[in-house]
Amino acid sequence: MTNVRSVPLAPRALPLVGHLIPLTRNPLGFLNSLPAHGELVRIQLGPFPLVVICDPELTRHALIDDRVFDKGGPIFDRVREVVGDHGLASCPYSAHRRLRRLAQPAFHPARLPGYAQAMSACIGEATASWRSGQVLDVPTEMMTITSKITATTLFSGALPPGELGPVLDDVKTFFDGFYRRMLMIPPLDRLPTPGNRSHERARTRLRSAFDQIIARRRTEHVDHDDLLSALIAARDPEDNRSGMSDTEISDTIVTFFLAGTETTAALLAWALDLLARHPRIEQRLHAEVDAVLDGAGATHADLPRLELTHRVITETLRLRPPGWIFTRTVTADTRLGGYLLPAGSNVVYSPYLIQHRPDLYDNPETFDPDRWDPQRPQPPRNALLPFAVGARKCIGDTFGMTESVLALATIAARWRLEHLPGQQVRPALGLALRPRKLHMRATSRTEARCGRAPLTSRRTPQPAPPPSPRTPPARPPTSR
């Protein structure tokens, strides 16, 4: 079997460190440079080779064949440090199908209106606390919204506000240090450095908090109509109606919480940043939410009419995908493209790389929500990959899309957010791609329209219209 060193090596590799310098200084630009060197390109993480898949069809092939291209590699090794080996997103192929069957009822479409009601309440409460003229730390404000939504829909109050703050601090520690730890060459990742110690303390506290919640729920025998209750009650019809173990529930819940807070918060922060940079699109969005919401918060019934809002979220997912890079491990000798990859090889796929290819998108660096208008020619089917494809496609995609559209529509209906003078927003790289130091000034649109009418005013609810065939079912990533 051919060694992975037959795959062409990316430029700028240095002795001993390989490509650590470009991966540290400008990883997004480095990724975007790789397709020029082949459909598969080898990079070196120190002495360790990784094969980057640069072609959309080959990326799809690897994602669909999850038996051969299994969860593993540097990224999932780090993820498993926190979420464990037995969750829906982190488990190997051998365990995935059973866990997927058990978790799927928690995301049944019939549950979505109830989840959406909780989402709308959390979004309304958070945005009502803002004041006109206030300078917002946008990523932090979005984390406040998404964490309350995730805690409510996962645990129904089992994580009180006093406990939510410390949990979010530990989540931030995990995400802030993730990319640095991913690039660490063993045994550096095990040295007692301040960063490694902080990571371990956060991991221990986070797991302990969720394990205690699960233990309490096991003794209550009450259905709280939330995700945790659905996971506890789940039974597998193909496996003698067995349910999830406490370890499987714990690993899955930690995964859902991490993904449901950070990735969706990053997506919303990027959307607000991009809208402020494109005032004509922002004005059109304001016109849409004014017509649909009339100054009120968005609800599940409003979703089919928020077409531009959907497209803004979809384009933000393309341009700034929160899940920007992933790894897989080859479990059996296999061929990918024109190369033979032996078992044990680690491969990388990047939604960011694929979604920025100029041969797949016209003006790929341009923020253009209308590229997703179904009346226009659409990009190739494999050109948009923020949720993966195949059996391990994101289970919470519809949940996340609903949350993102409700939040963006409600914010746009009530507030206009503007950049501060001279501010330069750059990506902060971690497990999720999020904006660094994004502060924006909030101006109340509700007060301007209504003469300081209360933000909680609500129009008479209307029944939900049938789903619009013109709205593409784009969905942001959560657990995989």
C-alpha cells in the first residue's frame, strides 16, 4: 500500500515543525491556497502527516463512507478529551447507528414548535435588556442568548442561572484553547502548563455539572418535555428496546451543549457583522422583518415568510462556517481520488476551504445572500458542507436553523447594530470560527417606530402558513 507521502506536499514546510507556522499565523489563507496543489494535499503537523481533501466530490465520498473514514484524528482526539468517546458526535462508526436511532426522537419535527417557543422567549428576554446607544460585546451577547436556549431546551431549568455562568466560563476555556491544543505535538499537550491546567480544570467541572443533572433526572422519573428527558426515555426498537447508558447520555448532552452554544453564537455574531458591512442588504432585511413581525419577536409561525433571513444565515454559513475544519481517520486501506491511503492515515476536510473555491462560487469572498435565491442558478450540491452529509450529518440542523433565524429576525426587528469607528474584526480560531473583539453599538428600531413603545408588545398571533417551496432548508451545525 502506498505511503501518504506520495500525496503532494504543500509548500512552506519547515524541518521538524512542518506547516505549524502557516497553520498558526494564517490558517484560513493557508487552507485556501491548497487546492492549487491538487485534489489531495499533504501537510505536516510537526512530524505527523495529514492529508487535506481539497475536492468537493472527494469530500462527499469521505463523509458518506464513514465506516472507512471514521471519526478520529487530531481534532476529534481533542474533542473527546471533553465530550468522551460515547456521544453521538464522538463515537466510532461501530456505535453510531444505534446512538443515532436513540437520539433521533429528541429532534422529531413534532417537538420543534415547543423548542421554538422556548427559543423565542429566551431571545426576547435577552434582547429586551439592551439599551439604545449601548455598546455590545456581540459574541458574548450571542452566547448569552444561545446558552439560555440550550439550557432551557436541554434541561428545562435543571441548570439554574447561578450555575450557568460557571459552566459558560468552562465552555469558553475549552473553545479558547482548542486550536492551540490541536496543534500541540505530544508530549507537549501533557505538560503542566497554565493552559493545559486550565483546560483540565474546565473539563472536570463541566463533566461533573452535567453528570449531576443526569443523575438527578434518573431519580425523578418525570418527563420534562426537553432533550434530556427524550434521551433518557429513548428505546431502540432494533436492540431489544435498550436505552442509552448514563455515559452515552452524558457524552451526548455535553456535545449538544457545547455545539448548541458556541457554534450558533458564532454564526449569529458573524451575521450581524456582515450585515453592518453591507447596508443595502441590512435595509432589505429590516424591510422583511418589519413586514412579517411588525416590531415583535419572531415565532415558529413566522419562519416560512422570513425568506431573506434564511438566506442571510445560509450565506453566513458559507462565508464564515463555525465548523471550519474537521479530521477523520482511515480504518482500512482505501483509494481516494488518484491516491492509495493506508489504514491509520489521518485526513482533513474543511467546509471553509470548499465553500471559498472560486470554481464553485462566483466572487466567493463576497457576502451575497441572494446567491441562495432559488430563482437563481444554484452552486453544485457538494459546494455547501457546514453540516456534513451522510449518516453522520448534523442531527440538530433544523433545530439550529430555527434558532438562528428566530434570533436574527428578532434582533433585526428591534435593533440596528453598527460597528465602532476604526474597529477591525478578525477571526478567532478554535473549534468554532468566531469573530474576535466584535463590539457594536445598538440603536433601538422599536423606539424610533413606536415612540418608545415597550419591546414586549406583540401583534395578534397568526396561524403558520404552509412551508414555502422557495426557502432552501439550510441548517447550521451542531453535533455530528
